[in-house]
Amino acid sequence: MTWDTEVDVAVVGGGACGVMTALRAARDPGRVVAVFEKSAREGCNAAISSGSLAAGGTRFQEAAGIDDSPQRHADDILRASGDEEWRPVVEALCAAAPRVVEWIADTGYPIELGTDMPRAGMTALRLHTDTGRLGGARLMRHLRGLLEARDNAAFVDEAPAVGLMSDGGKVTGVVIAQNGSMQRVRAGAVVLATDGFAADQNLVERHLPHLGTPYYGGVSTSTGDALAWAERLGAQVRNMGAGLRSGLVVVDHGTRVSPALPFNGAVLVNADGERFVDEESKGYSSMAGVLQRQPGERAAMIWDAAAMAATRESEMMRESLAAGAVRDCATLDDLAACLGRTAAETERALTPLPGRRRLTAPYHLAWVTHGLLATQGGLVIDPSGRVLNGAGEPIPGLFAGGGAACGLAGPHSDGYLSGNGLLSAFGMGWIIGGGRGLSPAPARSGRRG
């Protein structure tokens, strides 16, 4: 076998999992790490996310007087997903989460606890965010900047992987397409840190036909390539019918409204003028399925000035407001006109549930529908990130995390809790990059071939 170059760790994908893996692995100055990114210009799901980091038991929670722990965090996730088989992976990720959040903060990134970010399914406030609420793009720029400062790590852009190399069942490297040619990269370990397959319409139709035709809100590079490579080596996949959905996508705009709106009194009213759900009882992923069943697969999210004041500084709300996706209704009659209902019907629909406050004019409205942001099915891994074959044994030299690995939603999209995506990506990157499995490759010869 002729190799074009050699590294100790080859990371496929430069998103949250890939960059965190590389940062951790490159702490060993004698280890050479390369991240091969398909297209930083096209982005990654972490960069278009809110950048919210879920973690239980952080110093930020302690300072705010919030009692939480990694175990409580894991139990919340498993209560929502019902996926007890995945408990060892969930507990490993939740144990890593507070260390990830505090480490990122200690690198100079401005983190605070989102005390204004309640979410369905969470028994404690545990979403951590940047102080400016500028979203995941800011976080990824910061982390990639840290990686650029490492002498023993390289971030290679516009270098999509096209396959794995193996010898006797052991993964020995990866094939990269770059500058019109194929490069064979030998590696002591290969980490699949790609996004999922939500941008591949054929794969979505095969595995998630029950979603219908949702708006797609993810990145174009989520094409599921890594799954096929690993499956050829005998890797298992699971929960392929689960996705990260959103019931907060604004019709005709593609922006989203804040998940905190229902916790500030916002209500959902369908096209028939009916209130059809307890808005606080559903996370934004499970709400997508509820909206899909409504007339026209949409509903009006209605809120007032108090709810607007509590949520408008989030990245999602800023984008929706800037896009003109929110209608202002000064009076109940104006709101009724927007809904196409009578004032009496509208007032009845706004009747608060027991213990909830009543909305008051002026009102704000956005018609929302369901969308798909990312997939949750993927490769079966163990708590250290090793990819497992059909017999439940590790495939030597192969690791996976982020969207390439099975996520935390369980078998159905309804099991997704806010923050699970970045928890899975950053957490597994932290675990893989800091694990003993990434032992240095044999001494490099310093030449090709």
C-alpha cells in the first residue's frame, strides 16, 4: 500500500465533534492530528445552531443556586427517549458535559447559564450560552481559532473524505479528495465526526418517511457518507427513524421562533381557530409531529409584549424579527383578522390553561410549521466512541461521534431534548480526543510511500 501522507489521528469533519476531538488529541505535542473538512463555507450544524450547551452540575449552575448533576441530566434524557439500552453512552456524555462547558469558558469564551431558557423535559435550568446570544457560529469560530494555534494540528478545508482504508478488519486510514486528486492518508485512528444524513433526500425518504415533506433547516453537507463507509466494514446502525425536528419554523421565512415562548405564555392556534396542545408540555422536536397533524400542517404562535421582552434577544428571535416573520397586532380585533376568525373565537382560543397567565394586547403572531434540522440515527458506539460491529465488538482504529453516531433521541424524534445535539457532539469529541484509544501511530518515515 502506498500512502500519500501519515498522521496519528485523522478526523473526518470539522464541526463540533471534529474540532473538539482534535483539540483534545493535540494536547499531546508528539501527536499529529489532521481534520479534513468537506466545506467550511457550507457550514456545519453546530454553526447554525443556537450554540446552547446542556450540562448538569456546572459551576455556573452552582453560582445561580441551581441543584443539578450529570446523573440527573442523564435521567432526564432517558426519561424522554425511553432508550435504556443507550444509557452507558448517555451517562458518559453527561459526565463529560460540565467539564466541556467549563473548559470552553476557561479558554476565554464568554459563557453564562441561560436562566431565561426553560425547556420541556428538563428538571433544572441547564442550558449554557454565550453572553451575547450570538449562536453557534461564534462558538465554532472560537474553537477553530484555538485549533489553528496548535502546531501539531491541521484543519484542511475543501478536503472531503470519500472512503476508509482497512487491512484485516482494522481501519488504517482515509481517502481524501483534494485539488482534483485522491490522497491516501494513513492514520493510527480515524474519527468519523461528520453530520448526519438529513440533506440526502433519498436516505430521509428511506428512513424517515413518516416526516412527510418538512422544511429542511440543516446544512447541505449532511449527506450521511460516513454511515455507508462504516457499514461496509460491518458497523451497526440504530434509531435510523429518529430526527431532530422543529415545530417552530416560520412559514415562508425558514427562521424559527424561540422555544422559550410557550414558557412565557405563548399559545398555538390552528387554522380552524382551535387551541390543540399544552404548549409547555412539548419540546420543539416533538411539537413538530403535533403541527404536522394540524390543518395545513401549520399553526399560529401568538404571544404578547411580556413574552417578547423575555425572548427577543435570542438569536432565533432576532433573525425572525429581522426577516419580517413576525406580525404585530395592536388589538384583539387585529389578531382575529390575522387568524381569519371572529373576535369571540379568538378570545376563546387565548383562554389560558390553569395556572397560566392571560396574554394582553398588543399581540405578536407568527405562522409556524414543522421542519427537519438533523438526523438522530447513526453508528453504534461504545461509551468511549469506538464504532461497534454486528457482534458488538469494536472495529479497530475507528471512532465516531456527532451526527455520524447514534444520537440521544431514542427511536423517535419526540425523545429529543434541547441541547442533545451539541451534548452528543462536543461530549463525544471530548471523550474520544482524551481517550487512551488514540495511541500514537508507528513512527512516521517523513516521506511518501
